[in-house]
Amino acid sequence: MSNNNLFWLRLDNAAKLYPAVKTKNWCNVFRLSVTVNEKIDSDILQSALNVTVKRFPSISMKLCKGLFWYYLEAADAPKVIPEKPYPCSKMTPYDLKKCAFRVLYYECRIAVEFFHSLTDGNGGLIFLKTLLAEYLSQKNNIKISFENGVLDCTETPNQSEFEDSFLKYDGFVSYPRSESTAYQVHGTKEKNGFNNVITGIVNLNDALATAKKYGVSLTAFLVSIMILSIQQIQNKEIHNKRKQKPIKILIPVNLRNYFKSNSLRNFVLYITPGIDANMGDFDFDEIVHIVHHQMKLLLTEKQMRARITANVKAERNKFLKFMPLFVKNMGLKLMFSFAGEKKSCITMSNLGAVSVPEQMENSIKRFDFTLGVQYTGSNNCGILSYKDELYINMIRNIEESELERLFFTNLVKMGIAVSVESNRKG
């Protein structure tokens, strides 16, 4: 018998792609983790998880296959497990049929890894903070306020938390989908599917002050640094400018900033600001200026609604609706292989500043956000800040660390000190 009273759910508009394009060796997984001041008690963590899942029935789900669509069905709380050898390891079809997320622990760290069909970074962060609050409450016998993304586990979930907000906000005009193919960073694949994670830790105030000096947001500043770094790599690889490809960064956009939504499911779309390398070399001032204005142009309520409309329109196509699932999967995989991640060089997802109730603050050292590697690409980047530190988690499934080296070197050249950590032993 499942722990929640939500028996099944249709996949939300954004979630429909992920089961269709998963392979034997890859599926779209992301990870959120928190490091505390004391070693994790796995028994208390399991007890806290058993309570927490009842408050998040739309996340405590397993992936099931229907005749026309995949769907989510209620699942029991998974067993908490010791940390795996590397973050965001693949979830097998067997894993997804049992439960589409997992909870891991190592020393003082709790991590939750989600199959992206369940939720986005916003929903995942609320789940992690609520799980941590329940854990600390049980372990230290303290009362924690239900604020800053911590939900009351004794409260009945609100129906608005399960809604597919894409269907609520589609309009009349669709945003055109055509985009040019971007440059891809390649390298020597790691053996046994190993994922390297390099984390750059930066003083948040220093990063904000430098971004302010250029008159841009922190995200625009970091994206511009990434574009500069990839330009340096492409210049080494392809000397003829005419043969170079555009350099574009995929930025997930939290639509809750533009449309009222309490949904704990996916409610994110993407923009891809960048430069056309055929035009010549761009210095940083040019790049940051271009990225700033592209983001200003794209990040409006009307632009986002047009993008929502394009996605929903495809879903409501009657011909597609009644097509057997195996045919849909072939079509979506084909579309994803020709489009999908090839339209950008890397994803940079910034969850912003993480806040927690005051009663939890002294127990927490840091939060981290790690995206799984891309389907075709080799690198990804998750960003968030907690208190005065900015954590930039760069993941790759290749041996070469040139992109991370250039990115953090370019930050240092901007006068921003970077402390670097790696999961690579030896």
C-alpha cells in the first residue's frame, strides 16, 4: 500500500519528453544536497523520509507505461541508501518502476536525486528542505517554522500543488521553435559511466559586485564567463572562423516568477542566449552586453506564454494524442536527437539564494545543486547560493577538464577568488 492518497498522475507538459528519450545508459536526473554539522543518522533519516513523502504525493511516484502515454503512480518511500560512487548515476527502468527518486547519505550530507519527470529544481528544493526540517525535528527535538520552502508534513496537500501549470497559462500565439545548432564540447568518455564533479566556491558578495559593475544580473555574468570559456575551446579546436558554430547556453527559467503557480511539478522553460562565432572573436564586454540584452528581450511574461503555447499546442494535437506510445517514443527521440541539446553548448541552471527557517540555520553548512550530464553533450552546470557563498557545480562524463579550468580561471581574472573541490580521488 502506498504512503500517499494520490493514486496516479498524468505527466506534466515538460515531463513527457524525459521518459521517451531515456536510454539504457542515460536518463534526465538532477541532484540537490545539503551538508549539516553532524554525521547523518540513517535510521532517523528513513523515519523523516517516511513522514515527508506523505506531504509530497506528486513526488513520491514511480514511472509506469501506458498504451498512449507514460504516467506516474503512487509509490512507497524508498529506502535511504549510502552515497553512490558518483552523483547523478543512471536510474534504470527497474529503479524508475519502483520509485523515481532516491535519497542518499554520506557522512554529514543528505542528497536527493530526482528523475526530472517528477519535478523541477524548485519543487526538488522544497522537498529537500522539508525532509531536512523533519530530520532535524526528530533528531534534535526542535520545533521548526513552516516558512521559506519548508512545508508542514501534518497538513493535507493542496490540489494546486499537483496541477500542470503549463495547461493553465497557454495562449494564442506560439513561439517559433527553429534554432541553429550550437558548438559541442567533446572529449574522452570516462569508463563505467563515471561523472566528474568540480565545485567552485565563490564569495557571493564579490560575484554580485562584479556583475553589478557590468550592469547585469549574476546569472547573465556567469553565462557570459561560460561563453568566453567555450569560445576559447572552440578557437583551439577549429581555427577557421567560417566553420565555427554558435555558442549558446541553455538557461532554465522558473515560470513561477512570471505566472502564479503553487505547483510542485515541472514549471520551467528555457532560453538560449549566445553569440555567433562566425562573426569573429568577442571580448568579454561584448559578450556580457549581448547576453544581458538577449535575456531582457526573452524573459518577459508574453515571451514565456508564447513558449508555453508552443509546447501545449503540440501536446493537444489529436493525431499525436492517440498515437501508440512506442510510435510517440520514436518520434520524440528523433526530434530530441536532431534538436534538443544540440541547440546549446551546456545548461547553466541557477536556483538562486537558498533560504531556510531560522531554527535550521545553525545546523546547515551548505547546499549544492548538480545536474546530470546531457544526453549528447559532456558537461552541465548547477548553481545556487547559501548565506555568503556561491556554489558552482560543474559535472562532466569526459576525462578532459579544460572547460572547468578555463571557466574558473576566467573568474579569477575578473578578481573573484575561487576555492575548488573535486570528487575525483587521486
